Amino acid sequence: MLAWLAILLYSLPMAMGHYDICKSWVTSDEGPSWEFYACQPKPMKMNGYVIVKMEPPGITCGEPPERFCTHENPYLCSDECDASNPDLAHPPRLMFDEEDDGLATYWQSVTWSRYPEPLMANITLTWNKSIELTDDIVVTFEYGRPTVMLLEKSLDYGRTWQPYQYYADDCLEAFGMPARKIKDLSVTTAHRVLCTEEYSRWAGSKKEKNVRFEVRDRFAIFAGPDLKKMDNLFTRMESAKGLKDFFTLTDLRLRLLRPALGGTYVQRENLYKYFYAISNIEVTARCKCNLHANTCTFREGSLQCECEHNTTGQDCGKCKKNFRTKSWRAGSYIPTPHGSPNACAAVGSAFGIVAQRKAMTPASASSIQEGQKKRDCECYGHSNRCSYIDFLNVVTCVSCKHNTRGQHCQHCRLGYYRNTSAELDDENVCIECNCNQLGSKHDRCNETGFCECKPGATGPKCDDCLPGYHWRQTCTRNVCDEELLLCQNGGTCHQNQRCVCQSGYWGVLCEKTKCDSRQQDCGSAAASPAEHSEIGLVCGILILQLVQVLNL
Ligand SMILES: *[C@@H]1O[C@H](CO)[C@@H](O)[C@H](O)[C@H]1NC(C)=O
Ligand SMILES: *[C@@H]1O[C@H](CO)[C@@H](O)[C@H](O)[C@H]1NC(C)=O
Ligand SMILES: *[C@@H]1O[C@H](CO)[C@@H](O)[C@H](O)[C@H]1NC(C)=O
Ligand SMILES: *[C@@H]1O[C@H](CO)[C@@H](O)[C@H](O)[C@H]1NC(C)=O
Ligand SMILES: *[C@@H]1O[C@H](CO)[C@@H](O)[C@H](O)[C@H]1NC(C)=O
Ligand SMILES: [Ca+2]
């Protein structure tokens, strides 16, 4: 009872629809059971989990020790960077540390003493984990912000990179791009990569320290200025994959291309005042767990989702072993507020929520013993039941659906063939042969969907006739046609079945002359109701009489 209460209390925040719980214990007509929801971890500061790489080697100041000045005080170059002295060193880790109030600790580059060779630096941040930004990226520069810089991101652990945002005091000059503001973006362009001049102009090194990558402003396009309507954003992300991916990354790279100039041109006589210094890089994000986990922990050197819904993997990107009866799917934000868990289905259970309900009800307890043998019950999602065949010592799927059959529902039923563009666990894996009932010998086909045809029939489905045959209930050999079996003496071929002869001729192909009314077979070729000649009429009557006699 206490446990129940605990779970009940635990499930209360779910009403807010922030996808923060993965399951809750509910009571329905069928009894108590788990219900599952799409879920995601809370946003967190990512500083503590990052691996940072600086390029080029030797870009960090202090080896050898170096003096530097500031823009505010360009001729008082009393400050010193010395890597061997902890009080004067400026290593990269100081971009991610906790700072005491008012005392900025920062990474610092060498000065621009090699001018006019450009002073450039790459700062690559690696999480070895897909993360989804939930707030602005804020980079804090001491002693002035770069006049030209580029933010890049990777979605594939650093294999490929793409620009994320361009920053320059003059976008056109630096990148050939017009300057834009996030405010100019709309619902359809919210994930556009742009160049901004907002964070690169000189405003005094103490006044404006931050360079932002604006996540909140982009969210606000969907969720409103105070981000109260996050459901709108999430719903939109479900339909626009590009939007979701835009905020997802595994790595970030800051490419510092030109340092702060203090509002002037580069003064060659005092290059000690040009350098980069970063005191903080703030990245707020949540682990990407494909809506299958609400916690993410740091284990074995990297972040890992604590996967629910019987999924596994760093991003919960696949189904656990023995839960692969259905293809893996990411959870979905819709329908709001709980979304769809799209859980992996356990072998030997039905799918999704219903499955779990059944599994929890006492009624199914009797099947547990049978369940022991169901370890090998793999049915590719086409069945939820197996039975054990004692004398063969095999476990076999029963009641395979979707027109499948076989021990693992891995074959197609007779009358169906394998859809080569579908996986084995696809509902469309078997395609009906659709053999023409009249033209084919039976309703089965070979692996490429070809039916077996009766004589005279052809085509994949046996609904065509070979030359010399025509379609009449099935393919029937022609009596006459326009190529091989020509009606003679001016006769015309009627529906490939018979020749309609000119008066005075008869025979199958009207090859015989002079119908003598006393001859028995006279009318066999001339019994056409279309023939109104007297002879034809007489012959017709004769035949009718003959038929009547024979029937008696
Ligand atoms: C920064 O990275 C880019 C892309 O790999 C590379 O082309 C460039 O040379 C690097 N810059 C520095 C200063 O190492
Ligand atoms: C990245 O994460 C994966 C999965 O947790 C792990 O196997 C791998 O060793 C990690 N790589 C590095 C460089 O930390
Ligand atoms: C996952 O599998 C376990 C063990 O069979 C089961 O208790 C749990 O309810 C399953 N969860 C989901 C979401 O399918
Ligand atoms: C074959 O499977 C694919 C993938 O599920 C499906 O899109 C297609 O419609 C199937 N083909 C037929 C003829 O059913
Ligand atoms: C199926 O039958 C057709 C027609 O007889 C033939 O061309 C094709 O090669 C057969 N496919 C297979 C896989 O046997
Ligand atoms: Ca710091």
C-alpha cells in the first residue's frame, strides 16, 4: 500500500506534461497495471561532462611565459601568463570550472605577436553522447569578444561538422552573408543557420562579455515569449525532424578567427593586447534518450541514458535482447501531454500498454509455466504466442499474423510471397500472390510472385494468353484468328471461336464449298444467327432438330 502511495505521489508532476516520468502504476477495470509514457531527462549543465581539445597545439599562453596588455590599458603590460605557475596559468579547464563570486578564471591564448598571420584557435567540445540543447549556449570572453568567429556542431561524434552560427562585426565582409537576427526568423525558418553581428562589435571589454547561441529565442517562436507552450514546440518537432535535429549535437566547435580589436584597426606596434580569453562556456542540454529515459548518468567516462521501455544503448536507440519482436521506434511527444512510449515488445507478449496490462493481471499467471519455455519464442512481431512441441523439442510460434507462417513466422503463408523491400518484422512482409483463379493451376506463386499457369495462359498472374489462345473463362485455343488460323473464302473470324462464312461456304475455316442441305455436317460452320441467308436458316433448323433427336 505504501509503495502504491509512493508511486502515486511520484506520478503527480506528470500532469504538467513535461515528459518527466516513463511509467506509472494505474488502476483500471482490468486491475492495477503499469502505464508507459514518452519521457526525457531533465536539462542539466553539460560543463562537467565535456572533453575539450584545443587547436593548434601551443595556442594556450604561458609556454614560454608571456606578457600581455589589455585594450583598456594598452601600455600597461604588467600582466603575465606562465603555464608553470598555477597562479599565472590559464589552462582550458578554467572555461568549465566553478567560479568564486567576482573572480573570473579563464583560458587564455597566446598574443597576436605573429601578426599579420591570423590568430586563430579551435576549441572542440566533445560529449561522446547525443544531447539536446534546452537553453542558450553562452560563451563568456574576458578582455573583449572576437570580431570574427564561427560555431560549428557535429551530430555524429565529430565525423562530420556543420556550421551552427556565424558571428562577425561585419557579416558581409567576413562571411559574405547578410546579418540577421533571431527575431527575423519564423516558424518555417526557426532552424536556419545565420550570421549575427549582435555579439561581435566592440562595446568595452567589461560591458559586453557574452556571445550567445540563442536557443530560447528560437524555442519562443513556437512556445511563446515565456516558453509556456512547450507542447507546441514538441509537437512541431515531431513533424519537422530538421527542427529536432537542429538542437541535437554530440560535439561543438568554436572557431575563433579574429580577436577583439578594441574598436580600432590592428595596431602593429602593440600586438600584446590582442588575444582570446574565455572564462566560461555554458551549455545547458538534456541527454538525448529518444524519449525512452528520464535519467542520464555519467558512467565509464561518458553520459548514458538509463533506458526504460525495454530499450537499451547509450541513447536508448535499440530494443533489449529478447524484446525485438517489433522494430525499435523512438518515443513520440504526441499525443500531448504524455506522448507515445513506443516501447519495445517483450517476446511472448502482445505489444505496448495492453501487453503490460495482461502481464500484470492474475488471470495470466497460469501461463507463466508455459512461459518458461518461451525463451526462444521469436516471432518477428507476427505472433504473441508460442507452443512447445514435446516430441520435436522445439518452440514454435502459433497463430502467425500478417500472412506469415513457420516456426518463427519467418515464412509467408501459401498464396503469399516475400516482400523484398520489407524487413522480416514488417506487417507488409508478405504480399498476396493474386494468381488469376482461372488462368493459374493453383493460388501459390514463387519467390518473385510468379504464378503457375494453365496451358495457354501466361503473365506473372496468369491473366494473359499465349499467342494462339484467347481469353474465354480461361485461355482457350483459337479456332480462328487473324494470323495463323485464317477464315477462308471471305469468312470472318468471330471472337476467335468460329468462322462466319459467306453463303455457299462451310467448314471450320469456311474451306468447304456448297452447302448441300442433305449433308449432315453442312451447317457446322454456318450456324451463325448473324447469317440470314436461306441456306443458313435451313441448316440451322436442321441442326436444332438433330440436337433434339440426340438428346432423346
Ligand atoms: C580548425 O578546424 C578546422 C576544421 O577541421 C580546420 O580546417 C582548421 O584548420 C582548424 N584551425 C586551427 C587553427 O587549427
Ligand atoms: C563513448 O561512449 C561509448 C558508449 O558508452 C563508449 O563505448 C566509448 O568508449 C566512449 N568513447 C570515448 C572516447 O570515451
Ligand atoms: C520490460 O520488460 C520487463 C521484464 O519483462 C517488464 O516487467 C516491463 O514491464 C517491460 N516494460 C515495458 C515498457 O515493456
Ligand atoms: C513492401 O513493404 C514495404 C515496406 O513496408 C511497403 O511500403 C510496400 O507497400 C510493400 N509492398 C507491397 C506490395 O505490399
Ligand atoms: C519465378 O518464376 C518466373 C517465371 O517462371 C521466373 O522467371 C523466375 O525466375 C522465378 N523466380 C524464382 C525466384 O524462382
Ligand atoms: Ca572559469
